[in-house]
Amino acid sequence: MKDEEPNKETLDQWSKDPDNWFLGIFYFNRIDKRIFPPKRISQLGWTINFANPFSVLAIIGIISLIIVIEKIVR
């Protein structure tokens, strides 16, 4: 049996599960492959899944891009 993608209900449960939130603010779930899952209150946007190594790289890339743009604009 191949790995199945979790359904929306499971993804929502992961985002709302307090056990997946380190210190209540850092989302850390090794099973969840999403880079940017929704926050506990999804209307507030997204957060970073610190258990996914690609999310940390994505944040470093975004911060680097902001720094480069800021230096170009000056």
C-alpha cells in the first residue's frame, strides 16, 4: 500500500492538536509534510512546521530575499 495523503479533516486535527505546538507557538509535527500549515485559528494565516527541514530553508530564503530587496531599494 502506498503512502496516502492525509485528508483535510486529519490536517485540521493536526493543526489544532496542542501536542503539535511547542510552547504553544511553534508548530512541530514530523508526520505533517506541509511547509506552511495554518495556525490554530486558520483565519490568522499560516505558520511554519519546524519539523520539516524545507520550511526552515524556505524561511531563510524569504528573509534573504527581503534583505536583498531592501539593499537594492536603498
